Amino acid sequence: MVPARVPGVRPMFVMGKSSGVDWIALASPSQPFPPYWAIEAKAVEGTSLGSSNIAPHQITALNETVEAGQGGLLMVKFVTEDGWGEEYAVPWKYAPWRKNGNGLGLHQEDVIRWRVTGVDSLKEAMSWRI
């Protein structure tokens, strides 16, 4: 997203190029968190998401967003055997990756603080300072 300046129109954002993530969200500038958010969503069976499940272009998009001082969220659903599961909104900058087999993994027990239980929990994840 890039700012668009149109005479007589309030400043707004328009797509500058294709995004490398699932969603782009724009928050109100009056909020205490960054106005631009890159959001990637993943679902995995079990309690660990391997970093190999995230495509290189998605990682690049999230990294560039955070490096620009904006927000990056990794939405993760850990699916249980019965098909249900729990969702988490993990701030990309603070994702607690750790050794997992031959690579890195994000473990459900390490992201409990970012469990999505409603709008307030998502707002809390977005208010983590960049």
C-alpha cells in the first residue's frame, strides 16, 4: 500500500503492487497501533507450525512491513484431531520461533498470550509495539 494524494479528498492508501500476504488491513490513524498491517494466516494439524509452511515471499512481505515500522501479524490455527482448534494472532516481530526438527517451529504453548478469544484479544495483539 502506498499513500495516494488526491486534491480535495482525505489521504488514503492504494495498492502499490501485489501483496505477499493474505490480507492488508488499515487501522485508523487515531489508534495506538500502526495504521498498516500485513496479515498472513496458516492452519496446521497439531501443536507446531514449521517455518517451512510459510513461503519465502510471505516471510519477505512480513519482514519488510515490520522493518518499515508497521504491523505484521501471523494468524495461526492449531487444528485438533476432531477438526476444531484454537486461533492465535502472533505479532510477527515477536514470534517465538525455536528449533523444531531440521528447522524452526512456532509452538502452541509458546503463543498462548496471543490466543484469539474475541475482538479485544486481536486488539491486544495489534497493540504490541513494533
